[in-house]
Amino acid sequence: MAMKNNIYNLRIAGLDIPVNYVSSFEDSRVGEYDGERREINLLLRLQDDPKTLMTTLVHELVHCVLDVSGANYGMSEKTEEQVVMAVESLAVPAVRLLDQQALLREGIYGGRGDTLSES
């Protein structure tokens, strides 16, 4: 089942970053950030798997943020990938947890079975 509300554009630091869905890549990637064109490309079939789509989008978004901010200047591809993986696996879950806590304080989140966790 494809997502009904696909993301086609992100606004980062005042820039509109297109999000394109492509049928394939030349290798086994499922997503990429193209720094020259400043666009994110995701594998079309990810639309059938919302969790993987969002995880991949966040990963490519971090690459985009590093590029737009200039933080990746002079950084090797290997180092950039390590930074992206660290942000993706450590910072993003912490932000999601803070978001859940804010929703709990506002009384929006927190029915039976709702728990705060990093997953």
C-alpha cells in the first residue's frame, strides 16, 4: 500500500529541497542526497514501506543539512557517513522522545498503551 501523503519538498535554511522518487539506482542504494543539484532522491518502492521511507529520508536530510550548512566542507565521504549515522541513530531518537514528552504535557499524546521510548 503506497503512502497517501508523500513528501515532495523540504525547506531547509530557506532553500526548497526537492524530494524525487526514482525507479532505481545503479547500485543497491535506496536513497541519495545530490549536493550538486541539492535534491534528495528516494527509491520509488519505499512508498510501500512508510517506516523505511522516513528512516531513509531522515538519513538523506542529514546529508543535506551538512551540505547546506557547509559543515561537510573538507570532510571525507567516510567521515560524513559516520557523522550522518551518529546523528540518525543518536540525535533523531532523542528529538522524537522530546517531541513525545511535549505532546504528553499538552495532553495530546498518552492514551492506553502509549509509551515514551526511543524506538
